[in-house]
Amino acid sequence: MLSNHLQNGIETAKLVWSRLPNSEETEQEDAGLLQRSDGSGTESLDYEVVENYAYWEEQEQRGKLYIGYYVVVKWFFALLIGMGTGLAAVFINISVENFAGWKFALTFSIIQKSYVAGFIVYVLINLVLVWSSVYIVTHFAPAAAGSGIPEIKGYLNGVDIHGVLLFRTLIGKIFGSIGSVGGGLALGKEGPLVHTGACIASLLGQGGSTKYHLSSRWLQVFKSDRDRRDLVTCGCAAGVAAAFRAPVGGVLFALEEVTSWWRSQLMWRVFFTSAIVAVVVRTAMGWCKSGSCGHFGSGGFIIWDLSDGQEDYSFEELLPMAIIGVIGGLLGALFNQLTLYISYWRRNHLHKKGNRVKIIEACLVSLITSFISFGLPLLRKCSPCPESDPKSGIECPRPPGMYGNYVNFYCSKDKEYNDLATIFFNTQDDAIRNLFSANTIHEYSAQSLLTFLVMFYSLAVVTFGTAVPAGQFVPGIMIGSTYGRLVGMFVVNFYKKLHIEEGTYALLGAASFLGGSMRMTVSLCVIMVEITNNLKLLPLIMLVLLISKAVGDAFNEGLYEEQARLKGIPLLESRPKYQMRKMTAKEACGQRVVSLPRVVKVADVVSILRGNEHNGFPVIDHTRNGETLVIGLMLRSHLLVLLQSKVDFQHSPLPFDPRSGSRPTRHTPSEFIKPASSKGISIGDIHLSSDDLEMYIDLAPFLNPSPYIVPEDMSLTKVYNLFRQLGLRHLFVVPRPSRVLGLITRKDLLIEDNEESATVELQSTSVRAWRRDRSVSTRNGDAERPLLNGLLVQGP
């Protein structure tokens, strides 16, 4: 009979799970949906260097002094990103702690006379803070909603989402986080801090914000998408380092979770940026210890010291610790699936009704959260205070108007405390500190912990996806630490050993839930060690993370991947799909290719740009015997710049003759760069006269003469890896070449450095002396001779 009940339960669970939308169904329903709810779209980034005339002219003018200046400015920008992100984190934490401190101090002082009046004040303060947050997001910065990590992950994967890295998004993220976290919602400020660091890095990289007249031409050095990608990576690491005071964890987070492209030079700058953040945060906390920051004390910046916790563990404890990992994987996967289901419903039904509905929704969630956090502790009976230990420094109960461990809330006697209020009626940082605390074995009852787990888990699921800045690190830690402490209570009662600490199991539970939901391993492990200051727990944290991630992967993808797919962000994951092994490049590429002749009529360019949304066009030319040759790739954004400037229009339909002399360069590479997260120029912004439409443009000086190409029968798996690892936007698929010009080996790439050619940190944008010595006439000749000469043939 028991086996029949168990089988029926398993079948019921499978049925319920199957009715929830999975990632594949969502992907099919959102296929082609690259339009966000706020009206902004997505566009691929150009990480490839366009080596055209303007590029080579600029490179020839740069000497060794500029190269040194370029490297120094990179490190200087890393310093500015670290300082800016650290100061932003300090401001957010001080504001949140002071708002929460004033709220709880005022509420505790009022409930000494009337709990009804205290409840009304508590609800109103939370409501005002949440309303301010959602109003800022809906009316000023729509891209500031959510954690921002899926969007930043998409940006570093090669997808630019309009509005994500703008100045108003930065402002909305900072002040919106203060309102949403200070208002007591079941969310954190750690994810928004990652987005904040990325915004600061992007704004510094493009010299500020021209729209709000906060720009400087002295900072406008890094104008390519490649350089901005490196800066945004530094900003992401700085955000994690500032949120958790974990500089090494910030570096590993950027490496493991958000970036798709990495190299050793970038590692150094990211590490330097995280170190600067740690110095800024530590300096600010030292200054606040003097009492200059109001209610801000040891809280705010997450660090829960467990150095005085459990010293050792026995072999018998590994089984319950493994069970914690399994629970974390199951609850984390369920959390991802439920949030995906609710977010899908919000995007397709609720949020389409306008900003007023978003504001009402957030305010209703705030009211529900306030009712639960204030009302449930009233239903819980108080417990007598344990015997006080002078060495612990913990006082039971806390004095009136104070919050922390052993909160006296609706208790009839003085020497009593409310264990549910100690978790619920508290800031999240202090609640986690209470759950992690050592030498407090009998502080919480199993009933209170289970009540808090169910209610806070439900609140976290409902709150996720509202139109406020929201992170999931701290809610995940609270959920995991609750069931971890429950398991710890069972272990203490079962094994009857004095050295076992419930706080240690709470830490392992927090790590397991984050691993089961976000699917991070290395970075999360280091972050948990850094914030707890206990290296002895490293093997146990590794154990629960591996188990929870393995269990979670059996059901669905990580939280950020699921949300990115729901938002229509076309992420290229680290591994190609299995079915790609049986496909070729020819089968995957689009059959209809829109090409341009080398000398094209302006009217034809306008017609082509209005007739399709392609962002890259092959440029073809013809030899004297009529053979068709591909001479390069022309980007849509470059065509729009040429149409807007009009300076390269010509009356003759003949191409430029390199033997007539050097063609003057009328554009610099910076003119073709689109500001980050902006929509750039559109064909509707360009106004041409009838005479302009009859003119011609020679595209040879502006195209990319050396695009990447692959043969048509290359497997799609190899194409996928090449495309993702190089950060490409376009890739030519060509027939099998008819002949081979040469063969490059490792030996051919080992160029010896000498006094004339110093190694510089300019990636592929650097030009060595031997390359600069190439004559201009040779390159002019290359304008007529295609890069793929002898390799491309006219397809059938």
C-alpha cells in the first residue's frame, strides 16, 4: 500500500510539473520575439574589427606614445569603475539601512503603546518606499526593472538591448533598489548592483551621457564594442565585489556566469577593479563605525562571520549535508519553473495593460508582504529567553526599539522573545545573520522555521518579476538557510553531539538553494567562503553545490538563462545543441542574401535599407572578364552614417581608381560607432533630396575587406564554436575553394618582438611596425582585388 501511495505521488508530481511551461515551450512561443515590453529591441554587437581605410589611416597616425597612453587609460578606467561602483554600493547600503532602521525604530517605539498604530505606520512606510521604486522604474527607467543580470549577460554574449546601459537606467537602478529593498520586499540589492557596475563602466567607456550633458571628450577613448565589453566585464565583477565584499568572488562571477569571452589581460584588470571596490567599501565601513552613517553599522554590507562556528564535522554528517544539496536542487528548480510561469503570465497579460497596472501590482505585493511579516509573528507564542552568555555579546531580549536576535514582539513577559519576529520583522541581512549565528541552538522552533520557509518562498516567487529592481541572491540565501537550519535541528537531536552548530547547516542550505536556482559553482563557493570568513567549510560548500546543481540541471536551466530566454535575449550558450552535429553551415544559413555592388546608387541603398532589416550586406564586384567576386562586408550602421553625412556621394558610377592618388579619408572609425544601448540612426532619420538619390557611393573604402568565412559543408557545431568564441556578428558561407594560396602554422604566428615592434595591449586593434610599413598604394590596390580572390565562385 505504501508503495502504491508513493507511486501515485510521483505520478502526480510529474503531471503537475509537466503542466508548467518549460524552456523549450517558452522558446517556441517567443521565437522571433526580440521586442521587449517597454518597446525597445535587441541588436547584435560588432566585436569584429572593421579594417577599412579609416581604420588603417588612424592606426598609421598612432605611435608608441599613444599605445602607452591607451594602456594607461585602460587601467585608469578600471580604477574609476571600481571607485564608482564602490561609492554607489556604499550609498545604496547606507540609504537602505537608514530607511529600514528608521522604519523599525519608529514601529517598535509605537507598538509599545499600540500595535494597531504601529502596524499602520509600518505598512504605510513600506508602501511609500515601494511606490517610489516602481514609479521611478515605470516612468523614468523601464530597463531598471529586475536584476539586470540576464540583460548584462546578453550584452557580454554579443546582444545589445536598447536602454539597458543608459544613464537613466543607472539612476533608476540605484534609487529604485533603495525603495524596493528598504520597503521590505522579498528581494535583494545584489543583482541590481551588478547592473549598476555595468552601467557605470559603459558610461565611462563612452565618455558619459550626451543626452543629459554629462560627457567629456577626454574620456571618449574606447569607442569600439570590444573595448566596452571589457569595461562592462569589470563593472559586473565590481558589482558582485561591492555587494558581498568578495573581490575574488566577483572576478570568478564575471568569468563563470556573465562573460562569453575571456583573456589573461582582462583578468588582471577585473581583479584590480574588484580590489579597488574592496578598499572603497572597507574605508566607508571604517568611517561609518564612528556613528556618522546613522543606523548603518555592521549590517548593510553582507558579511556573516562564522569563524566561531562549528570547528569540525564527522563522517556521519555527510549524509544530511548531501540531503541539503538534494533539497536545494529541487526547491531551486521549482523556484525557476514557478517564476518562469508567473513572469510569462505577467509579460503576456498583466504588464501589457500599462504602467498603472504595474504600480498597483507592486503596491499590492508590498501590502501582502507587510501583512505577513507583521501579522504572522502576532500569532506565534513567545519563548523564554535562554541563559545569557556574557561572552556571546547577545542580549535577550533586545531592548525596546532595537532589532536583531531575540526580538521582544507581542510578548507578555519581559524575559521572552518571538522567534518568528526575529526572522520576519527584521532586515534581511540581520535575519540571515540570526539564522547563521552560532551558539543559538534553541533560538528557533521547527514550526516557526517551517512557517517562514513556506511564506517567504511564496513571497519570493510572487515578488520576482514586479516592475522594481530586484535581486535574488539574498532571498535565495534566506530560503536556503531556513531549511538548512531545519535539517541542522534534526541532526542535533539525532546525533546528540555538542560540536554541531545549526548555523553551519543554515550556511550549507543557503549555498544549496543558490546552486540549485542559479547553477553557479566556483564563484558561488568562493563568495560563500568570503562572506562567512570560514575556510574550514569549503569542502562542505563544494559538496552541496555539486549535488544541488546536478539535481537542478535534471529539471531545467538556471534562473538567468530561463529569464533571458523569456525576455527574448538570444543567448549563445557555451555548448552547441546536440542536433547541430548532423547539420552543416549551408543548411543553417539564410538562403536569401541581399548584396550590394561596389558602386551603388543612393536610391538603391535607401530602397534596400527600407525593404529589409538585415545588418550586413556582402559587397560584390566584377572582374574584366565578368567574373563575380565578393570583396567584403558592409554594415547597415555604416551605410546609414554615409547616407547621413552625404560627403562621400559622387556623380560618377565608376569606382575610385587607386592609381590616381591616395583617396582622402573623410571619416574616422569613431563616427561609425553606435553609443551603447542606444537605437542609433535609423533610415527614417535620414532626409535626402531628389538630387541626392541620383548620386553614387563607392563602398570599397568603408567595407570590411576581411570577414570570416567558412566552407558550406562545415559542421554547424564548429561554426557555432567559431561564431561564439570570436564574438562575431556575421559569417560568410562559401563553396569549397578551388585552390590554396598557402598554409599558416604555429611557427608563422610567432613573430619576434624587437625595438621597432613592441608588444602592446591592443588586442587585434594593435598594429605592429611591420604592418605599418605597408605602403598605401598596396592597400589601394587591394580595394580592387577581393580578399576572397580565387576562393569564391558564383553559386548555382
